[in-house]
Amino acid sequence: MDKKKIGAFLKELRKENGLTQDEFACAFSKSCFGNVGIISDAAISKWERGESMPNINDIQQLAHFYGITIDEILNGERVINIDFDEKYFLSNPSWYIDAPKEVNLYEIREKQELEIETRFKALLRKMIIDGLTLAENAEFDYLVANFYTVYLDDESEDTADFIKNLKFHIFKTSALMHKSSLDEKFWEVYKLFESHFMQTVKRDICDDIENAEDILRNRVRNLEVFEKDMLLAALQVENITNCYGIQDNNMAKFRSDSHSIYEKTYNRPYDEERLTKIAIKLLVECGARLNPLLLGYQRDKIIKIDILDRLIELYDKFKKPIIIPVYEDQVYNFYEADNTPANRKKRGYDNWDEVLDETEYSDLERRLYNGERVLEKVVPEWVGGKNEDEMIKYMWSIISELSLKDYLSARDEKLTAELISRLDELCLEDIRRTFFTRRQSA
């Protein structure tokens, strides 16, 4: 029990009733004990300053006098019952079904998402500073359970246990960083959370950038610095407006004609260049910056190859005769066929379209005959995601290891300004090559 918190709560209750300490001592003694003077104003003063606690009988009488519960006194706050399912209706995936036809569902959803993220961040900051009330704790638990992915090594199957351990981790992190600023503490704990609405923001930028730009700006501005930067950095592997699969030939079989999904939906021509540039400009104007630490890069990797194992692998795939069973005269006869792509294809081999590199095979044979057993080979390796989902995971892994100071110092204001200044003169591929290529390997 927190004596200071209980004392402050008792003082708040007394003042709500318009009583001085002396007046309350008289009224409380007479009402609960039938005799003025049993509880003195000096005792009341000590309770309210947190210097002493009422005994259990006094607590029962205080609860009766103020018309509240004993638990509320012991917790130092009123219990406020809030229907979070009603307040945060997006927790219900079918929230829009019963909505009136005339309402703008997009604006309703955007307003709710903004409210959820703003409230969650406020609660997290308050938790770091001085802790949450019972009602705030319940609200925090609800928001975490329904709207956030948490990156915390915890095997708890019970949600309540998991959130309890999460809060302990937050308190521990804050305590260890007692000399750090609030922003630095918030940076470290907020990195544990990923809002379920991150992809919603990305999709909205694609869908409604021309229809609801003002609403989008509010949503993007509300994101944390690194979240804005992540949306911008994802352009390295995928155009911002590519959610329609415009450039994906695999989508062709799903189309009934040459028009894109976008053109059918919005009744206007789809222009990948123009829309992506508008999106880049919006992100930057709302605070996004280029940060090379978030970009993937290619580096040389040395791998060791067992020459004999590699020769056996190549022989089995490309040189070993293909055995074909033929059923003749009620028995199977087996015939050898040349190991060619056509024969491999007929037999259903996975590598039917591959071709043997004869130069590699001859070189490995020569090395083996010369007594070599292991070959060191330099091969290019891509570090980072090859699509947006993989890249998001990669960026989270990078951010999780960085301090706020290190992250902010890596953001490139100059390069971002150059990107905006050259946005109209460059095509998307030139933009990607010029501004989204990490030139230094880690």
C-alpha cells in the first residue's frame, strides 16, 4: 500500500465534501462513532500527509462515510468502470457492419486509430514517470492486448501474466535509466511495441493520398520518428503505392482486363510515379527522414566449400545417368538415359531447367586432383529484407539495438532535403538508386 497515495486520496475526498480537517474530524467522529472528538484533526492531518495509516476499523468507517469501497481507499483512487469494447470499438473486426450508411467509415476509423495510439503513448509515458492508476492500468492492458504486437522474450501463455511481466520489464528499464531523460526512457520501452495500425497507415497512403491527405497527415505526424522513417525506407525494395500489384506479373491472371485494381476502384488512371512521389513528399513533410541504418545492403561473404561434396552434388544433379523404369512383359526393366534438361523435366526433377557450369566442375576436379579439400569462395550476400514485410522485420532488429541518440544522429537531413529537391526530375528507379542505396556495409 502507498501511504502517500492513500493520504492524497483522503484529502481529495474531504475537500470534495467542502470540509476542513477540523470539521471533518467532528463530522466523521459523530457520524461513525457517535461521539465528537474520537478522531482528532491531528490524526486526519497525519493520514493525509501519508505519515500514518488509519486502522482497519477506521478504514471501514471512512468507506461508509464517503460511500465508497474499502478497496478504493486502500488503492488510493476510485474504481471507474469503463466499457473498453465500446470505447475502443476497433477491437471488434466487424465494427462497421451496423454503422449507418451515411457515415464516413474511413474518417471514423482514422479518428479511432489516432485516439488509440495517442492514448497508449500517453499511458506509457505516465507509467514511466510515476505509474498508472487502477483504471489506467486496466486501459493500458486492454490496448496492449487488442492493438499491439509486443517484442518481448516471454513464454507466458496467460495474457495477464504476460502483461504483468511486460510492465515489470518497463519498470526495470526505467529504473536502470534513472539518469536518462523521459524521451530516452520512452524510446527504449516503446521499441517493444508495434502498432497493428502501421500497415493501415501504409495502405491509406496508397489508397487515399489524394482523397484524404489532411487526415493522412494527422496519422503520419502522430507516428514515432522511427516509424515514419521505416515507411520511407521501405521504398528501397517496394514502391510505396505498390499494394495493388501493378508491377507484379503474377497478378495478371487475376485481372479480367488491362485496367488495374486502382483504376477500377478510383475511376482514374493509375500513375505509379506520380502517386509514389506524392507519398514520399507527404512522409517527409510529416517528419520522415532518410536513415541509412534502416537500409539493406550487399556485402561479400566468404563461404567454405567441401570440394568432394560439391562435386558429388553436381554429378548427381547434372551428370549421373537418369534411370527410367519401363514395364515390359509384366516386369520392370530399367534403362539409362542422358541427364539432360529435357529428360530431367520428364522425370519431374526440380532442377530440370538448370544447366551445369562446366567451368566450375572442371575447376573443382582439378583442385581435388591437386590435393585440395576445401575451397574458400566469396559470394555476394544481401543483408536486409527483399520485400516490405522482410524489410520491416530487419529494420525492427536494427532499431532494437540502437540508443535514441545514435538513431537520431544517423538521420540524414541533408540527403532528405536533396531527395525532395530532385523528386520531380528523377524517375522512381533513379530515386531508389540515388537515395535508397546504402553505400557502407556494417
